[in-house]
Amino acid sequence: MKILIAQLLGLIIYLFLKFVVISYPTREGGSIKNTNKNKEDKRIKKLELIKSNKNFLTLKRVSKLLILLLIIFNLQLISYSFEISKKDGLLKLTDSKLILINKILIISGVIINNQDNQSKTEKLIIIKTNLLGITIMILSNDWILTIVSWELFNMSLYLLVSLRSESEASLAASLKYFVLSALSTTFLLMGVCKLYKLTGSTHYEIIETNLLHLINNDINVFYIDMAFILIFFTLLFKLSAAPLHQWAPDLYESLETKVTNWKIIVPKLSVLTFILVLIDNFSLILINQKLLFLFLIFGSLSIIIGSIALYNQWLKKRLLAYSGISHIGYMLLALYCKDIHSFIFYMLIYGLTTLNIFTILKVISEINLYNSKLTLNHEVSNNTYSFHFFKKMNEIKYIQDIAGLIKLNPFLSIAFSISLFSLAGNKNGMSAKNSM
Amino acid sequence: MVVLLWLSLYFKKLLYNMIPPLLGFYSKLFVINALSYQNIYIAILAVIASVISCVKYLYLIQITSFSLPSLYYNNKPSSNKDADKNINISSNVISIITILISLSFIKPVYLLSNITYLLL
């Protein structure tokens, strides 16, 4: 009863913040195309009111943080109320799952907060739908719910990717991603169908007991292996592990920096967490059948291809994409070794470091954009389309664009160097020997 | 005098270390250490690949720190307050993450012993 009251209170506060505070108009620039003059006057008056209220922006930021805290608080409440459904429910919440979801939510909250005031509301709705899909996917204890949440997660990503496809290259990349991703999902479905045919159930725990019985009696062992290989094939495609990585550099290059920031961190972390959940649920079968060997093959290939291809990149986003591929390789190798502690450690450090690099690049392009905006004429800066075009032109595209950053902003340069050192993960032999 | 001695020792250690051990190093070290018990050849491959990729990262650090500023930058001073509003949040994120990453350099033993508590 107490939990229900707390959740209701949380919902009321959330709705209040959502409709009263956040939906309040905040756009200060942009074109106003209303023909009705009264509406225009009202809007201008509102904008003046907002400008006069200096605390408004702080209030908006605090409200966003409150929403994030509420989600985490609600999840912690749910963990107590799910004790009943632990045996054969659709969802299963363990402490480790809760901790990982909290970390993903915090990182995604930071990325959402990094969006500027002019970001469109539809993008935020899609991002929140994506988060919902991720949360259900990690919590699910049944393949039907997993597939539904997987589709929700994928559909929101397709929308996010193709939201502002202006150039031909970006359209081609998003279409390529959509087709290949949909194709890979069919492999997941095939694998799940095979498991259902073998065990007669879609529930994780029942599948595990039935499969163990089959393996002990040496029945249909080949089909069990095939089912798991097909499932992991889809997940590895989504992680862009080599040799299934061709879509990733093209797609990241064509996207906006903010969307790339989301796409390169959150889906990867969530799919890795989902793989961890699967390994946790089917550990006996995977170890018995030596299916973790798959991670060794994909991991070592990702490391080699990622590191060698990284060497020849001169475009910023392609470089980060290949860097991501090589790091995915290390994480897969940690999974192969069954070293969960180092896997989670690597995953979170990679997420934080990449987030830092993207934030630095965003700040550089934003400083430059606002400095350049002063030189623009009034008509261009007030026209949304022209301003968006100008903004896109101002994004950092090549590595050489950030040359001599230390002269522009020493703090940013030092932070960038520290993040890159961390991402490289190397140091000279003598100090490595000392630390060992 | 004691402070000067301490500082000289500290800088000697810095020069001796050259590249400080950051959090990324420890995460890779854990993975390679675990891998060395399972498959030593793949562990060696991982070390070689990490050295290859390190070249590009070092090149990036070199061009940001020691090259002439590119034509991309617009060096006119900003008087727009909107820019500061947006950048304030991002700078908080950058400083927090950078401090977290470089904490391992200052006191690695303390951080690594409590890392599970900090991150999980």
C-alpha cells in the first residue's frame, strides 16, 4: 500500500513537472510563422516574462534532475514489489540489474541534459521511448517480452537516426542501418523460435532447466548451439562488433553530433548489459557447450580491425566509431574470460570517457557557433532553416579542425588529452611495471 | 625545504612515469590480466592492438597541444549570454568526469580498492 501511494505521488510530481514547468515555452530564437498577430503578441509577452525571470532556466534543469531521481526511486520501489513475480513472472529484478540500469539512466540523463534549449521535443520523446525499451529489455524474464522491448528499442533508434536526414549520404546510411538491423532481428526471432520448439516455453528459467535435461541426454545439442549462435549474432551486430561493423562508421558520420553521442554510448551499454543478463540466466548451458568461444572470435577480430582501421581515419566521427569497435572487442574478451568485474569496470569507464570526449567536442563547436553567430546578419540568425544549416556547417568534421585547441581553451585541451590517454589505456613500460 | 624535496621527488616520479596511469589503463590491465590465464596469444594480440591504436590517440593529443590553431576557430570574443548558459552545464560534466579519470593518477590504490563502491 505504501509503495502504491509513493508511486502515485511520484507520478503526480512527474506530471506536474512535465506539463507545468517543462512544457512552458522557452525558445528564444527561431522563426515565428503564426499569421495571427494576437498569438504573436502573447508569445512575445511570455518570452519577455521568461527573460525577466532569471531563475527559470535553473528551475528547468532542477526539474529534469528531479525526474531522473524519480525514475531511479521508482525503480528501487519496484524491486521490493517484484518479490511475488520472481518465480515465473515476465519481469525479474535483481540487485545487479538495478545497479546497471541506474548507471545507464544516469549516463543517458547527462546526455539528455547536454541537449541545448532549441532541441525539438519529438527527439526527447523518442529518446525516452528508447530508454523505456532498454529498461524492459534488461528486466524481462521471458522471450516474448524481450522481443517486444527489443523492437521498441530498435524502432525508436530508427526514428532517431532518420529524424533529420537532409543529405543523400545520411539518408543512405540510415536506410542501410534500418534494413540491416531489421534483417538481424529476424535471426533473433529464429533463435527464439528454435528454443521454443526445443523446450515448449518462452520463460528463461523453464528454458534453462529443459535445455540442461536435453544436453545431459545428448538430444538436439546441435540445434541448441544454433539457437544461441543466432541470438548472439543479432546482439553482436547491434554492438557493431567486427566483422559486422560496416554500418557503424557510415551512420555515425552522417548523424548530428548529439544523436551520435546517444547512439555510440547508450544502446551499446544496454546491449552489453543484456548480454550479461543472458549469460547470467543461461550460464550453465553456455559454459557446457563452449558458446563463449563466439566472444573470443568476435572480440579478437574487433580489436584487430578497430585498431588498424583507426590508424587511417581523418574524420572525427569515423575515428570515434572505430575506437568504439576496438573497445567492444576488449569487453567481449572480458566476457569470454567470465570476468564480470572487469567487464563492468571497462564498460562504465568506456562510457564515461566517450561521453567526456563528445561533450568537449560539443562545447568547442558551440563556442565557435555563438562567436560566429555574432558575425551573421539578422535575417540568417532569425531563420530556423538557415540557422540549422549554419549550425551543421559549424560542426567539427575533421580531426585537423581541433588543432591548437590549447590556445583557444587550455582547460578543454587538458581534459581532452586526459580522456584520450584514458581511452588509449597505455603508459610506458617502467611505470606499468611499477604499478603491477 | 621539506616541501621542495617532496616536490622534486614528485616531479621525478612524474618524469619517470611519462604517461600517467589513468582509469582506462587499469580497465585494460584487468581484461588483459584475465585473458592471460585463458589464452596467452590473444592477450599478446590485445597488447599489440592497444599499442597500434595508441599511435592515433597520441597524434590527436599532439595536434591539440602543439600545433598552430586551425582556421576552424572564430577567435572573436563572445558577448552572447546564451552561449554561457548552454556551456555551463557541459563544463560541469567535463570537469567531474576528468577529475574522476585523473583521480587514479593521484591515488590509484585508494581508488581501485573502492572502485566497485564508486561505480556500482
